[in-house]
Amino acid sequence: MTPDSFAAVRGAIATRQAQLVTIRRDIHRHPEISWQEQRTTALVCDLLEEGGLKPTRLSKSGLVVDIGAEDAAYRVALRADIDALPVRERTGLDFASVSPGVCHACGHDVHTTALVGAGLALAGQDEALRAADAAVRLVFQPAEEAIPGGAELVVGEGHLEGVDAAYALHCDPSLDVGKVGLREGPITAAADRIDVKLTGRGGHTSRPHLTEDLTYALAKVVTEVPALLSRRVDPRAGALLVWGQMHAGAAGNVIPSSGEATGTLRILDAEVWHQIGPIVKELVESVAKPYGVGVEVVHSPGVPPVVNDATAIADLRAGAVQMGLDPVATRQSMGGEDFAWFLHHAPGAMARLGTRAPGGRTYDLHQGDLIVDEAAIPAGAMLLASTALAAIGRYAANHATSS
């Protein structure tokens, strides 16, 4: 693509900056959890149609839209996740969530708005894309926070067919606005869900020897299994089991008849990810066995690690530089991301988008007090659109050389 295309995209997004902030605040004010993103889908659909595009809705929620040549020789996918979390907002912002117990605590409102901005800017490059025999597919994916997630819906409905490269971004509140975190190879971890249920006869706390002391057994499982896991799995695999929920009983003098614990199992190594489920089940059963309780373990595989392709990282770096953004090195995290399923069908990469106000507080994701610097919105839009142009330009140059 020509320098004029990059300049036109930069200008189009800069012109829409105030509109993009308004869109993001609207989405932020009306968050929707996984698989329930109907309002968000309708809003995005309307915005894209107003920009002259023709979106196609997915079967549950979310949508896709193509820009450029219909039967393109080279097609780039840009993905944004659109769901919120079941977390109470504590920001005090004027546009805080009006949905009780639900908020955009992971920055998906920024991702969604950035892709809207990128799409509207790229719509102005439709003729240039057709001339290059190329296309860009925008994917507004639902349910990234669910297991199984919306990426599997996108793949199952055929929207990765014909895609040659896929790109995404994720808010990073540890990076200043204007910086883009890049890493070749794995950038996230595999992430699964573990559910444990223990059952017993229950009884009086004065006579634990006459029943199964279920609460004690559950506490042993919660504290001992993560430690034992580190002795059964190569520590270089980075296996991490952390419990987020634990419940047993309703009274201080009653031994309950059931108790449950739910957590996440995260692994840096993709090969170990395929092997670890039976190990966790064995460890839970062995820890609980001396207490005579019934044991049920459900391991729900979630997502593999996102593994960034080196060429795709070069596209992101080129796209960032074209927009005056600062590409910096970043590390692999223990977070999970179902964008990994996109990369099982096409090479690509995920970047980390800086959202911290320079000199400001470093927030954490999945917390109700998360605040992002809104300058990250146009930065994200520019990064996505420019990366698509860079990838298409690389393809065109390679194709011309090989021809």
C-alpha cells in the first residue's frame, strides 16, 4: 500500500477521534456479558452500515464485515472481542456501567471501538484494496471471557476461511498510551477451568470423627493441589492453578454435606497443556481420599497460548511506526485469550495496546476500578488499520517479486 493510504487512514481516524470516544463511552455504559452482547452488536452494525459497509451477524451475537475485493487473493482479519465481565464497576466515571454487577473491566469496549474506527477508515480505502486484489475482514467476536469462547463460533461458522493473516490487540494498563507491546512466539498462556465438588454425609462439628469433615477436606484440596502440581509438571511449563471461588456450608456448627471450589489452570507450554488435565484430577482425588469424601473433578479445557508469528509481528511493528506509535518489547503473560484459535487457522499476532496515562496509576485488568486513557482509542484504531495495510503491502511486494 502507498504512503497516501497510511496518511489517509491516519487522517480519517484523527478526524473521528471525538466520535470514537463517544462510541466507547456508550459501549462502556451498557456492558453485556458473554453471549448476551445484542445491544453492542446492533450498535456496531449500525455504525458500520452508516459508513457504507455491509455487516453479517453471527448466529448468536457479534458480526463480521468485509472491505475490499470479494474474492481477494490476500485477506487480513482484524479481530475485537465485545463482551464485558460480571464485575461491579467502581470507577465513579460519568459514563460508568448502568448494568448492575457488569462492567468492561478488561478493556473490550476499547477493542471494539478501535476496530470500528479502523473499519470506517479502511472503508475509505476500498478501491485501493480492490486494486491490490486484497481485503480486510473485521471480526467483532462475542464471548471471549467464556469457555468455550466466541472464537470457536467464528471458526465454526467459517469466517476464518480464506483468511491469510489475523491480528488483534489487547489493552495493557502497564504500558503508557502510545506504546505497543510486541513479542514473537507465545504471548499468553493456555487457560482452563477446574471445578471440584466434594460430597459427604455431613454432621455436627462436635463429632467430626463420625462423619466426613468435608470443609477440612476441601481446604486441603485448595491448598495442597497447587503445590503438588509443581512437583508433577516440569516447572519450565509454567503451570499455575489458582482458585477463585470456594464454598462449603452455611453455619459455623454444621459440617456440610457438599462443598465446591472453582479455579483456573494456566500453562505457558502448549504441549503440557494437552497432558495436564488427568494429572490435576489424580491429585485432587489423592488429596481428598483420606477424608472419605466423594470427589468430582471437571476439567474444562479453555484456550491454548496465543503464539505470535514473526512476520505478523513485523507487520504490527511497521503499522505502529507508520502511525507514530512506539513498539516496545513485552513478555509472555499468564492470561488466556481465545484469539489463539484464530491462529490455528491463519498466522498472525496479538499486540498489547498501552492504556496508562503517562505518569498515572497502573491499573489491573478484571478489576472494577479499571480506567483507561481514552487517547488509546484512536491509537488502537490506527494500529489495527495500519497493520492491515502493512500486511497487504508486504504481500503485494512479495507477490510482485515472485512473479
